[in-house]
Amino acid sequence: MVDKSELPWLANIMKLDDAAAHLEALGNPTRLKVYRMLIRAGDAGMAVGRLQEKLKIAPSTLSHHIKALVVVGLVNQVREATTLVCHANYSVMRDLVGFLVAECCSGVAESKDEKTAA
């Protein structure tokens, strides 16, 4: 089981419906590529044009996928003069990872309890 005191970012466990929405958005290969590219870009983020150039997909297709990530809060967009820059929302990412690992291995203890009770 994960000790939450060792991982303070696990303190804010997200709701099941929110986690499902985030995972659904990331379930598309193109959106997952976009998101991973933004994670690698760090706090500076990446301009939409640069994303399009690196991924080699049509601008309208990229816009559609970015919108899906923005809607669920995984990505934020900021206009810098004439450039639209996307940033991964690291807080949401940490909460999602926390949700996924929050009960890691907790079933092992339950399984042992069931075996000793039998």
C-alpha cells in the first residue's frame, strides 16, 4: 500500500468521474501524443504551430484534440501576442496519477485477511 505521508500530492484524490473523463481524453493515441509532448515541454509549454509541425497532423485535427484535453482540464492555453501556447496542467496530472496509485496493493492486505479467516 502507498504511504500518503511519503507522497504529499496524494492528499487530494480526485473523484472517479473526473478520473474517468481524464483517462477517456487520454485514450486517443493522438491526444496522448499531444499530452506527452506538452509534458516533455515543461513549464514553457509549446505553441500550437510547433505541436502541429512536430506531430505532422492537420491544424483542424490538432485543434479538435487540444480542445478535448482543455475541456477536461489536462491542458491550459495562453495567448502570447499572436501565438497560442499550450501547457500541460501538472496539478491535474499529479491528481490523476495519485488517483491511480492511491489504493495500490491495498487488496493484498484484504486477501491475506480473507485467507487467515478461512
